[in-house]
Amino acid sequence: MAKINHNNYLNTITELFRDAKKKGISHLVSENVDFTGRFFKMNGAEMINFGTCGYLGLEMDPRLKQGVVDYVNHYGTQFSVSRSYLSSGPNIDLEVLLSKIYDDRLVLVSSSTSSGHISNIPSLVSDTDLIILDQQVHMSVQTAVQLARVKGTHVEMIRHSNLEMLEDKIKELRNKYDNIWYMADGVYSMYGDVAPIKELVYLTQKYDKFHLYVDDAHGMSWYGKNGAGYIYETVGLPDKMILVTTLAKGFGVTGGITIFPNHDFLEKVNLFGGPLTYSHPIAPPLLGAAVASAGIHLTDEIYELQADLKTRIDYCNTLLADTSLPVISNRITPIFFVGVGQPKVGYNVVKRLMDEGYFVNLALFPAVPVKNTGIRFTLTRHITNPDIKGLIEAMAHHFPLALAEEGKTENDVRKAFYSIHPLTSIQSQVSRLPGQSSEFTVQHETDIEKLNTKEWDKLLGANGVFDSTALKFLQQSFTGNEKAEDNWDFHYYLIHDNHKNPVLATFFTAGIYKDDMLSPYHISVNIENKRKSDPYYLTSKTIGMGCLLTEGKHLYIDRSNPKWKEAFKLLEEELSLLQDLSGSSNILLRDFDSNDPELKEFFIEEGFVKIEMPNSNVSENMTWNSDEEYLSSLSARNRAHIRNDVFKFEHYFDAEIKESLTEAEETIFYNLYLNVKARNYSVNMFPYPMKMFQNMSLSPGFEFVILKLKPEYSPTKENQIVAILGCYKGIKNYVFMPIGLDYDYVVSHGAYRQTLFLGLRRARKLGYKNVTFGLSADIEKRKLGAKQLPNSSYVQAKDNFNFELLEAISSTVETA
């Protein structure tokens, strides 16, 4: 099967962060001046720091600074030897002190929390175990899990803190694996919510094989006895839990801590635990600071520090309660999250706050779903109550202004967050119709015949199989079918200005999509195995531009109109309403020129994520009228291909062009199509229903290229049909629709190439200059003279879960 360019997760993330960096929101740099914890300088301006995680302010404590000086004088700047050879005395001293914080539990220290995870997880989890990841578990855990996956450990994912889903996974898989490890955070770094740890511990007691691996980095120091953290204070250290935390936030230094429930687990990591063994330990100066911080944690002073921070947290919560800001975070943590909805609103709010002198973080995809972008800010003891009051007042002032400037409302934001945090003020149902600008009128229909079809065909009909005739065929084919995936809801949109000039025209269908539609071959094969028992595994209700049968430019938009973006925003409001009413998870905009920077920037600002599509294959401006003229239009290499791989096999076949098929031929076509579908995962979709093939035969716009093996070459001694190509005679393009193939003759007799060439020859006979070949098989189509056009699509999802689960599956090492 020919390779196609699939969506690359990292490229998608890079696009978004590049956009945020360009807007001055991310990857910022502070100036080289004294850092106080409360203030820093950036671009010449003094900023109040609401963006770092030194919750207790210990990184500026004189005792920690003196510890650095003392230890660097005694032990130098590094201890450059592997722990498996020699451990430094100060490192062991620190572990003894940390053990006291955790009631003399077994403790190992690593150079960072990330290196601790990399040391722990591959050492503790075997290839006969199962890992279940919480959707929001920290990226450092997910990175370490990839190392366990490499050695064969199976990995699953559940929705964030969804205990019902977790228990279902345990029940489903407990008999297949020796142990099941659930990996989660204690306090989550984005929304500031906490793990349902008591319920999780109960599950470890209920299921023998079930274990917990918890990263409580954001719960450390500011909470609990001796600052041991949220998880340890709440449940201690149960026998089947590994607890990991950090020195790098509230503790005031850098480094990671793992607390073990037994010697067996500790020994597995300590003897040969990845970077714990082969990487440098914490440097002596930082050990000095960590020992000083541990001393503070082991005195009653820690409770004074905690109480001091808590007064700020309580004060901030009180101020927020007097605003209408949509606060998503948990009230007990020093992490605050105010939802803004779309990234463009977030960019606007953050810039406004920075102009006022407040530094906050913008939580963006993939850390949160695109439509769940938010302002994340943290409190430390460096921050004063007047600072907090100033920030909340600035946020309350600028939030509605930013929304208005970006054409959004508070209700839009609250609806976006309802599914993850149903605040009492959030409405679960649409309470208003989309507001329409007085400069435009919006027509929304669900039947093509209710439109002015002449206008429609003029605007969009020439672009593909979506002129009014084709759309009648599509509506008839994808309604009233038995299977849910074979039924699509059609939605047509026309937007005119006050002079009745069309500014925008497009259509969407709402239906069930496979989430792995554009995934690599081996991923779809693995997922299809699961679909044998669960047909709708990893599928989503999606509102997609065009439909799953059409290809081409589905959007007419008059970009010469200075307010075309306003017209598109009206379309977005209509789609948002349709999304709520239909229960769809995703909105997909399809088939845009990958080299159109203006549209790319606009769609990303509107909260869409760019994904790369397979190339379109087209032949344009064809003028040849004979095989000789056709050959002369090709490169020398492709001419040789046509002579050797097409003309050479012509004598095997009879070709026939038919405007309709018999019932028997329809059945043959459908079965041959299923042959192709079973082998082709390049664009993985549900098979089209038989009804579509029957309607193709009845529709006046279609005809069929039928390839038959001559009797003298056929084992049945009859004209055996080995390929059928459905073709649509469009206004401008001759379009190749589904093809059906008998694979016994694809390699030996060149049936696929022969059929494509016959379709090309037929198009020219009818006078067409343009042929649309369809997606995938780029190399074969290029040999016939087609050129490849790079396509981009843009998706907006209510929820990241299926996206993240698919990415987790995609990280699996492909095995033979």
C-alpha cells in the first residue's frame, strides 16, 4: 500500500506553540537582574510573578542559600560518580532527613522528578503488567511509561479521574496481567484539582493485582504534616502505592523523591534504576539547600509557612467568589484556573494582564482541550494580598472586554467547561440562538432542494461531487440506513451581505467518524481488532465539512470582502449551536491549501488545531486527445511506466462504460469495493453502505468503468469482472469515486493501473480537462500524470481524551 503523509502529533503541537510564541505569550525570557520571587523584569517592565511554583518561597530563604555556600565549600560543585559505584555522604544524609518527613519510610532521591520516574517505572513494572494512565497525569510520567512500553508493557488510558472507567478496565483486564498499575497525579498541575485518592486506595484493597503510582509534586510542602504533601497526609503510604514527589516546587530546591512501601520495590530501583544508576546525583550545592529545607520541614515552622500561604489562598478564593469569572480549580490548592474557552481569548487576556504588570500562565492544548484554554496562576508566599487583589480586579475588568473583542460571551466559556466542571452558573443547554450581525444574513437548511441550487452550483458545484445533483444522491444514500454510521445529517449554510451578495457557502455532515481515520496503518489494524468486539471503539460524533465521500474545496468564501472573517465567525456560532444540539464531540474543517498562511493563522486563533491530510491527486488542464499525445505529456520515466505497466496488459481485458449497473453488477461492485476497503487503512472509515452503490446506478451524474478479463484468460472461460470504477461527471471535474478490485489480478495483470488509465481516457473522451483521482496511492497516480496537492484540515474538539488515547496507542512499538 502506498504511503501517505499522516498527521504528526508533534508538528501539531509545534504549530500551536509557535503561534503562542509569536503573540508574546509563551517561551518568554526574564531579564538578567536580581530575582526576588515576587517580581521579575521582562522587556523592561516589572512583572508581579503569578507564574512559578515555589509555593512556600523557600528558594529565597537565607538558610537554603547558606546551605549552598557551606556545601560548595566542603564538597565542591559536583560529585561526578555513578551511584552504583559510590554514593556521597551528603546524599545519604538528605535521604535520612526526608525519610523522617515520611515517618521513617524508605526513600530514594533522584536528580529530578522526571529522572525518578524514568528510574522507577521500567524497574517496577514488568512486561507482564498493565499500566493505566490517567488522562491528565503529568508528562514526565507519560515519558517514562514509553520506556516500559518498549519492553512490552501494555498501556491503556482512562478519562481524567473517572473511577467507573478505571474499575471497568480492572475487571476487563485483571486476568490477562500479573499486576495493574494506575498512574496519576496527587494535585494536577493545570486545573489544580486533586486525585480521588481514598477511592483509589479502596480499589487497591478490592482488587489484589491493583497498584497505585502517584506523582504528588504539586502537593508537596504546602500541605500536610512535615509538608509531606496532599497524598501522604490524606492516606499515608498504603502497601500497594509508590509515592513520588519533588524538591523542585514548594521544597525550594531541585530533585525528585520516591517513597517506597517495601524493601523489594526500593531494591529493584536502587540496584539498577536507569538514570538513578548511570546519571549524576544531585550536586553538592543543591544538597546543602535541600538539607536546610528538610530541617525546616521537620520543625513546627513548616506549619507557620503553610498557614501563611493558606491565608493567601483563602483571600484569593474570597475575591474570586465576588466575580463572575469561571473558576475551575480546587479551592484548597495554590493553583488557580480561570476558563477562557478559545485560545484567542486567552491570548487577549494574558496580554492585557501583562500590560498591567501581572505575569500568569496560559494553559493551552495539549495540556487542556483547545476549547478549554484557561488562565492558570499560582500563589506563593512572595505574593502579597494587594498583589492578589490587583490581579483579580484586573482579570475581572479585562475578561469581559477580551471576550467582546474576540466576539465571545461568558456563556460561551461556561458551556465549553460544563462537561468537565458543571458549576452552578454554567448552563448545560443552549440559552440563545447565535447572534447574527446586521451586515449578514445566514441561511441554514438541511435539504439541498431548499436552497437556490443555481446559486449553489455556481459557488461550489464545480469543486467536486457536491453540486446539487450529487448532493441529492448523497442525501438519499446516507439516510434511512440500518447502521448508525451509515446515516449522516446534512447541513447547508449560505451567508449573504446586505446587498444579497454571497460571502460564504459550505455544507457539513454530522456522523460517526473513526478517530484513527488518519493514523498510520499498523495503528488502525490494532484498533480494528478491538472493533471486532466493540464496533464503536475510538469513534466520535463529528460535524465534518463536506462528507466522508467528497473531496475538494468545500468552502466558498469571498476573501475580497473586508469582513469575510466576521462571516466565518457567524458560521462558527451556527456550528457551535449544532454541536450542542447534536451531541457532537468534534468540528472538522477540511481540505484547505496547506500553503495558505492567512487561513491557518485565522483558524488557529479561532480555536482549531491544524492536522495534515493525505494529498489530493489531480490532473489539470489536459488537452491530449490520443494515447500518443497523452504519452508526450508525461515525463520519460512515466512514459516508460505506461508502456510497460499499462499498455502491455491491455490485451488481457475488455473494457465497458455503463451509465447504470444491473442488480448483479451492483453486488459485484460492492463486494469488490469491500476487497479494497479491507486492505486500505490509509484513510480509515466505515465501509459505505450497499444502498450507496445502488443509488449510484440510478443517479444521472454517475457512470461506471468496468474491466473484464477476456474469456481466454479467465479460469471460468467467461468475461469475468475484475474491477469497477465509479465516476462522477461533475460540472468541471471528472471524479473517480470508489473503486472495486479483484486482488487476484492486481499484481499479475495490472488491473488497478489499467482501470485508472481507462477512467482517464474516458474523461478526455467526454471533454474533461480535469480529473480528481482521490486520496492515497500517490505513487501510482503520479505515474499516470497526476500531481499531488498538500491538504490541511482543522479540528476543534470538546474533549482531548480520544486524541490523547490515540497518541498513546501510536507510541506503541510496532512488532512483527
